[in-house]
Amino acid sequence: MREHHGIKESEYWHHRALQVIPGGVSSPVRAFAAVGGTPRYFVRGVGSRVFDIDGNEYIDLIGSWGPMILGHAHPEVVRKVTESAALSSSFGAPSPNEVLLAEEIIRRVRCVEKVRFVSSGTEAVMTAVRLARAATGRNIIVKFAGCYHGHSDALLVQAGSGVVTLGLPNSPGVTQGQTQDTVVLPYNDVDAVVAFFAERGHEIAAVLTEAVPANMGVVPPKDGFNALLSRLCHDSNALLILDEVMTGFRVSSGGWWHLVHETEQWTPDLFTYGKVIGGGYPVAAVAGSAKVMDLLAPLGSVYQAGTLSGNPVATAAGLTTLQLCDDSLYDRLNQRAKEVSSVISSALNREGVAHQLQSAGNLFSFFFTDSPVFSFTDATKQDTEAFSAFFRAMLDNGVSLPPSAFEAWFVSGAHTDADIEQIAAAAAIAAKAAAATGKTL
Ligand SMILES: *Cc1c(COP(=O)(O)O)cnc(C)c1O
């Protein structure tokens, strides 16, 4: 086990950050509010490893929440980004990289015909919602409790991710007017969805769902759930927006839909992408059929814009990343995900710590509870104290996990056999720490 020499520098930087940045962080889940302790200040990453400013080394299982699918500072990505940056960081005018990236996405996802780039997943979903309302002339958006679709006003209702971690059911500053057309239903609840469509199907602009919810921990759709959503939308002339910001190009070469469409036979009307398609830079996208996408300005009247959208450096990073995401990479990710989850599960079992391993392709998470999780209500029943103890011990032993019991874990193509062994060794200690919080099988 590597030696840790303390976190004095991280504490110093966090102290400074707290004076000038609310909570010291640029995005809430990065604060250790839910797990306790001081966030590490990272200065370098290479492959599967990240290094804090104190000189400690960690195996990274956050991967920037998904984008670092190849590991940190992949030499080819660094080369393309550096070359592109030297040619100018931004033109505010068209450039070839965005065309190449759009073509790459379309090549991978058969039913996508057009792509519009934005800079964050939040914007991508905002745009998809606006498009759906314009295309249908209707107002209501159906979303599911525990699904996170970014922080736009209308969607910040029973959202997952940081909203859950920090125990904020909704957000002040969001008016009733902004959310009155958002209807939240329980995830995986067929009866609730069927009943709502029966009552108000003709008012629904779109159903918005994560392809696989992974912002309340990983909660796979029950068999047929997404297909049902697609059928109900189709029958009511509403659109299905599949949010693949997390799953897109991570769980397979084309994302979740690509992985399942041959067996499940359903197709969404719009997709949203982000995370992996930027390879660690701010790129996200809304994508779909030409018919719907061409409603966007300048062809159509649905307005949408962005100063840095399709940025040449960011799209170079995304394009290079996707080009390196070949079949052998996805095989490796699946294998690593299995290895990491099985060493963690074994360690927890040895100490009698109640847990559920839930996964969808190479995305997985652990719920510290003894019953399977199908919905947000189920997810909130877990023992977050046991998770926090587990998290802190993993960090002290050189493994950086998402600092929340409600987040997926991320493997990369750079994780090695040695990493798996080290994760197993850390988990043996962390499972004891979790067991010591009291609640066991
Ligand atoms: C991360 C995420 C978003 C928001 O993306 P940002 O780039 O953080 O704005 C939206 N939807 C899903 C499913 C996500 O995982």
C-alpha cells in the first residue's frame, strides 16, 4: 500500500476556495458534504491514476463522472488537443472538427441523422425539451423521480445526483411557473405511466428519461420499460427523449440504445449526449431525426445558440476520444467493471455489510441496503453512513470513489490488473470500516 503523507496542501487550498467559491466547489457533488472530510485538490492524472497537490496517488474511479473513458492524459488526445489549440482556441464560426464529430456520432447511432453541439449536458436537455414542445405544440414533460437531466429550472424537480446527495428535494429560485408543466412519475412504475398517458396523453410533449438511470446510483430499467415509454409516446404523438449524457458511447460504441435496440425494438425521437463525447472538454449534443432537428434555427424557428458551441479544441478532444473507443476498448471496460465490482462485493460480503451491486453494461454502483433498488424511493432507503465510512477508508487507501452513495462508478480503458489488486486490498479495509458503523446483514 502506498504511503500517504497527509493532505495539508489540499486543506490549504480548500480554505482559500471557501473564501471565494460557494462551498469551495464549482459543482456541488465535489464537496465532501455527504461523506465528510476535505476534498482533494488534484493537479495531475495519467492513465487510471490521479495525483493530489500533497503528492498522494489515487486509483481514479470517478473519471470526471464519465468523460475520461480512456484514462487521464491519453497521449493521442493530448496531441490532438495541443495541435488544435495552437491553431486557435475558438473562431465563433464553423470549423471542420465539429462536422467530423457529428459524422462520427451518426455513424455509431444508426437512427441519428443530425446533431447540434452545445457545451453541457444541461444545455443539450434544455434544447431537446424546447424542440419537443415546438414539434408537438404541447407543454407537458414527463420525467422520473431520481433521474438527473442537468440543472435547468424546469427539470430540477426530484432530480438525482447532487440534488439527492445534499438532500435538496427541489431548489429555491425555481418558480412554480417554471415547473408546472413538468410531471414527475416513479421510475420503473408501468402502472403510473400508463395511467398518466390515459388521462393526459394528448397534452404530453415528451417523456424524458435517462437511458439507464445512473444519477441515483445505477437503476436499470425493468424489461420492457423503455419500450413501453416509446410505444405510449408514439401512440399519443408525444416524443421520447432518451438522455444518454451518461450512457452515450460509454456502455457500448453507440450507448445504451445501440446496445439494446436489436432485441428491444424501440427508438427514441431525440437523444442527448455529453460526457464521453467531449473527452474531458465541454461538448454535449442533442441529436435525432432530420425532421425534428431541422426545426432548430437557422432552418426552423426554434432558437438555440452558443458562443463556444462546437469549439474546435473541445471537438478535437471528443473526436479523438471516440475514434479510440473501439470494440476492444468496450470489451476491456466490461471486464474491468466486472473485476472492480466483484472485488468490492467480496470484501463487503466478508464483513457482512448489506449491499446491492447494480449494473448496466460497464456502469455500476453499490447501494448499501439489503433489498434491490428499482426506484428513487428504494434508493433513499440505503445506509449512507456505511457508504461514507467505506468511501473515506477507500480514499485513505488510495482509491478515489464518487463522494456520494447516489452515483455510478466509472472504469476506464487504462485500469490495470495491478489497480484491481490494489482496489481489492483497499476494499478489505474499507469494508471493515463500513461494518463498524453498525448496520450489518
Ligand atoms: C451529467 C448529466 C447531465 C448534465 O450534464 P452537464 O454536462 O453536467 O450539464 C444530464 N443528464 C445526465 C443523464 C447526466 O448524467
